[in-house]
Amino acid sequence: MPVFALEHTDSIVITADEIKKMNVRKISDVLNQVSGLKAGDTSVSIRGSYKVKVMLDGRPINDPTSSHGSVKFDLVSIETIEKIEIHKGKGALKYGDDASGGVILITTGKIDTLHGNVKSYRGNYDTSSYSGNCRARKGAFGVALSSGYDYTKGYQDNGDRKKKRAGGKLEYTPGNEFSLALSADYLKDDRGLSGRPEYPTPHSRKKSKMFSYALIAKVKEIASETFYNKAENKNRDPDRAVDNTITVKKFGEDISTSIRFDKLGTVNYGAAFRWGEAESSRFATTNEHSASLFATDAVSFETLPVTFSFGLRGSVYSEFDNTVNPEAKISYKKDKWSLSFIYSRTNNIPSFYQRYDKTATKEPNPGLDMEIADNFSLSFFTEISPRLSFGTSLFNNRITDRIAYVLGDDGIGRYENFGEVTYKGGDIFLNVKIMENLYLKTTYTYLKAINEDTGLWMPCKPRHRVYTDLSYRPVKELSIIFNLKYETKQYTRTDNKNSVPERTIGNIRIEYSPVRAAGRYGQVEFFGEVRNIGDKTYLYGDGWLAPPLTWICGLNYRF
């Protein structure tokens, strides 16, 4: 069982080798092993906040057509990842708005020799998946190609899903002082929306697609990151007279560098520009832009194992008031333990959907303002021995001018800035090497998510959450991981009148890599996975029906 590379428990680096040892097929399964994180196929929250900025090779992959910060994790193949960096409750200083929960940076590997993989699996409910990646280098040029196709009939009526993915990357690295990388990815998703069990939608369909491009250039100490995303979302339900389309385009440019001073430490600084445009079948085309400057200074002391960093990000918006947001961190590190304190402030921008879209039950509110998020966290980490490591954090995330849907007396509402929400609690992780071939990794999160205006609990927020992996490797070729997930009761409504009960779900992952199947041309790996071993019937925190027992089995050929 891998022990993640830790700067502190608020900053975690997960390497490709560590991901390989997890026997996982989805990025969400990687993220769920980090204390304080909760991830799904298209969502991730850090310490209760779903406002998490997820970056892939220099560009955001959050869905710009979504009103709740969903993430297009399907744009990246897990086999191509070099590392994942997770910054809890911070990161907005460099990466901008919509990061009150934190920032996740996904970096794909540099292209070197010819290598790649071909993977396929099948499962119940007519589930199938086929994917491939190939990377090669010739001199200063490197090329990478990837593609994938997934289908499932689903475990509910109208629960089918078909997904297609394609991507490419071109690198040019003539020397150590200059590099250029161009990436392009495409994702198309066509699915049925079953609805909640009490409110089924047997004819509701959703079609979405996203194009994502990034250009990263480095010249000596100067780095430039440019991205362009275009996302389209179509929803249709003849039973409810719904036939809507929304398209959002996003462009961004970031340029940064650093200067080293003898006494003042290292100063990192840069500038950013953002432009966005939305068009819909229900509102006129609208666009907006912003520009930002940021700088941070990190100072270390020769006589003390203390590092202090402080920075500011100033932003000018076309649609909102200008802001200046600070971020500060002080850390103490000695031998095999460390302690750190962080404060940061960021803004969550209301989506185009929240401001301009009009439906049968929602009026637009172009004057909707930003949320303001203040994050405080205190983190401790220690490596007690080579067989035992432990970390814990206390956090307080306060969001003011929060955006909420307010229903009017006529049954029609709109999104408004309304009051304050706090996410308070703590998270713990524990890594234990029980025996030479037996490892235990456990994370626990306590979360108190309260609407301070009403005193009521926020929906979809369990008070207690436990995630445990017990990894057993009886022989070098075989890895067996038993996983246990536990969540306490969650409210499904803001008025706390309905809830789903606590649940404990068991899963198992197996991977077999026979030595006799390895050769000069590659390695064959066989894998299998069973989720919800007990075939338990339960609901997610939002009231939607969760999957029963599901299984997959397949093979992966690495070359």
C-alpha cells in the first residue's frame, strides 16, 4: 500500500508508481484515498466544498456548463498520469477563482521511449470498455495518442451510458532551456437520466461534449500556459417539455516566473487573463473577462526549521467588483514530523447558468455576485517508524454571500446571494505496514456543514466518513485489495426533512501480473473488481439510487 509523498498533510503528491499499486481504474478511486476528499465519476469535494479547481496539464477540466462544479475526469486516461498534486484549502493564489475547497493538479508523463498500453474489460449490466495509449519520441519531438470507448446498459431503466474519448499531445524539447507542449482532448457522453426513485424520468436524455486544448511553453525561468475549452450540454425530456442546449467557451492565459533573493527567499509572480462566453436556447449570447496579478514570497530561516510564505492575488473583473485575496502559510518541519498553518481567501464565481438561464421554475439573476470563502487549517504529520505514519488536520471553511436557490411565493425562484455557510471539522490518515506483504491505509473525516442563517445541516454532507484499504500481496505477481467505505446519515433536502441512512459498503480489487506473461515486448496484467459485495440497496446523499453489486474483469497489455 503506497504512502503518498507528503510536503504537509494539506499538500499531497501521488506518483504514477503509487497509482499503479492501488489497482484502480478511475481517478475518483485515487482521490478517495486522501483524507478530506470525496470523489465520484464527475465530482470531487475537499472538506465539504465542491468548489475544487481541477487542472490537467495546465488547463481546467471543470465542466463550464455545470452549475455545481462537476469535473470531466474522463478526459484523462489513468495510465498516462505522472503525478497528482492535491492542495487542500489553498491554491487559488496561483490558479484563480472557484477553488474554495482547494486545487487538484493532474500531470501526464513526459514522452520518452516508445511505450503505452491496450486495456479492455467487461462486466455485468452489459458493461464494456476499450482503451489504448501510445507514446513515442524521436529526437526533440514526442507524440502521444489515446482513445477510449465505454458503454453500460445501467442498473436502472433509462440508465444507459455511452462515452467516447480521444486525445493527443505533441512535445518539442530541443534543450534544457526551452520546451513546448501542445495537447488536445475530446470527450462525448450520451446517457439516460433515470431520476430519483420517487420521481423517475424514463425518457430524460443528456448529451454532452467537450473540446479541450492547452499550449505550455517554458523559456528558461518563464512559463506560459494557454488553454481553450468548449463545452456543450443538451438536455431533453418530452415528459416535462424540456429541450435545452447551452454552450460555454473558456479561454485563459497564465504567465509566471520567479526570482531568488538571498534574504527574501524565492519570489514567484505572474499574470493571468480569462475570457468566457455562453450561448443557450434560452438566453442571448453573453461574455465576460478578468485579469489578475499575483505574487508570493517563501522565506526559510537558517537557525530554525521554519518556512513562511505570503502572497496576494489582485483581480479585475468585467462583471464583478475587483478583489485582492491573500494566502499565507507557516510551517515547522523537523526530522520526521511537521506542523503547518494556512489561511487563504478566494472567490467562487456564479455560473452562466445561475445568472442568465431561464426555466419554468427559475428566473435569471444577472446581478448575482461572487461568494467569498475564507479557509483556515492546521495540519500535523509524523512518520513514527518505517512501518507507521500518521497525519491530521483541523479546518474551518467559511463562505459568505453564498449562492442559493430562493423560491418565491408564485413557485418560481432564482439564485441569490444568501447568508453564510461553514464547513468545520478534521481529517485523519493512518498508514500501517502490518506484515511484509500486508498493508492498511485508513482515512477518516469529521465534517460539520451548517447553514448559519437557519442552523440546519447542509444536504449531502455526512458527519463521519471512513475509507479503508487493506492490501495483501501473497506473491509478487498477485495483489488483492479489500476496500471498506462508511458514511453516516445525510440529509437530502435543505430543510432537513428527508435523509438517507448510514451505510457501509465493501469492495474488492484484484490484479495478477504473471512473470511468464512478461517478455521483451511487454507485460500482460489481468484484473477484476467487485463493488458493493453485499449487494446492498442504498441511496446517495442527493437521494439518487446507488448501484447494486457490480463487477468487471479484463486485461491490460503494457508495452
